[in-house]
Amino acid sequence: MSGFNFDVITLFPQAFELINNLGVITRAVDKNLIDLNLHDLREYGEGSYRQVDDKPYGGGAGMVLKPEPIYKAYESITKSPKSKTLLMTPQGKVLKQKDLVRWSSLDQIIIICGQYEGFDERIRYLADEEISIGDYVLSGGEIPAISIINGLTRLLPGTLGDPDSLINESHNSYLLEYPQYTRPQMFRGMEVPDVLMNGNHREIKLWREEQQIKRTYERRQDLIKDELSNNQNWEENINEE
Ligand code: SAH
């Protein structure tokens, strides 16, 4: 049985060693749930220097990835029936949990990592989606790619020890997760809330729901606003029919 394929085009394949050292992923690789195929961009470089970048037309700072090596690397990849290509760029759509969930039903994700000042504009035509992992700029697409591989892999059946742990966690719904405690009951003067100690499951459930709402309201009102406006659109759509 072959698993979910991640194909990554990168100038720094060694950066992906990190993946094998992150518990969840190690388990997924061992169980053949995922295959990580690294495509070293340097191997597709031009001339005896294996050149992959060049100065930007029109001038300006730094170097830009050339289109030809990336197109060649891309064309060398065997495409699965349910495949999507993601381009890592701070100009892309900001990654959300719902994107990871959506992609988890595919069987292949191809990820193109940029470097230096970025890449030739024509590389964008290879991508189904352009993805940013946040409104800040990193030196390359490797850490964004690792974030996607890690977040998606833990959604695949058989990866997590306990699949139930996906249900209530933050960003699965628009509410953040409730506060969690484990032993000891009293730690340096900080106590576990009584309600969690009394074994009344109904009360515990209510307390957790309340905490989720409170937390989200205090920290991420934007999530609540988005949810409300989505529901409003939904109602408008129903009324139109
Ligand atoms: N000059 C470019 C940024 C280049 S950063 C610009 O202004 O758009 C170099 C590479 O790092 C990018 O091509 C991209 O692949 C990656 N990268 C940097 N920040 C990123 C982010 N927030 N999300 C996804 N990829 C990012």
C-alpha cells in the first residue's frame, strides 16, 4: 500500500531532516502512511555551476530563482490522480486548518520552495494554490513546507495515538481549545479548577464549552466575527433560494 505522497522541490533538502525528528511524522513514515520525496533543485541547475538563480531584470536587490530548473524538477515528478501543487510565498493565502483538512483527502501534495529574493513570476503558473504561513518573511520555503507536511500528516488516519484528540482542538472549529490540566492537583500554589475533579461529565462539558467561548472572545475575536459573517452569508444564500 502506498501512502500520501509529499514531493518537495527545494534547494535545501537537508532542512527536511527535521521532519524525521518530529514524533508524529516518524511514526507516519514507519507505517508507510506518507512518502516524503525530496527533489534537489540544484540537480536541475544550468551549466557546470548548476545555476538556479539570476539577477532580476530591471535591477534591484538580490537573486531570483530561474524558471527553467523549477519547471524541469516539476516535470520529473510522477503525478498521482489526486494531486495539488502548492507554491510557498508570503504573498499567498494565509494557511488555515481547514486547508490542511481539505488537502488531507488528496493522495499527493507537491510543494515548491522559494529562496533568496523569491522566484521568477512564471513559476506561479505551476501552482494550484499559493500559500503563506503568516504575515512575515522567512529566508526560504522550507519551514513553511515542513509546517504543511507536519500539520497535514497528523490528520491522516493512523498517525495520532488517539484520533479523538483532533476533535476539540483549536482551529478545528472557530473556537479555541479549553484549558487543560494534568497531575499534580496543586502545583506551586496554582490549583486545578474544582469542576474537573468532581467527575460530573455534564458539568465538565459545560465548563469546557464556556471556557472555549471565553478564551476565543478574549484572544481571537476575529475568529468569532468570521464565523458570524459566514453564517450570515449562509442565511442569505438560503433566503435567495
Ligand atoms: N521578496 C519576496 C520574499 C522572498 S522570501 C516577496 O516580497 O514576496 C524567500 C522565499 O521564502 C519565498 O519565495 C518563499 O518561498 C519563502 N517564504 C518566505 N516567507 C514565507 C511565508 N510567510 N510563507 C510562505 N513562504 C515564505
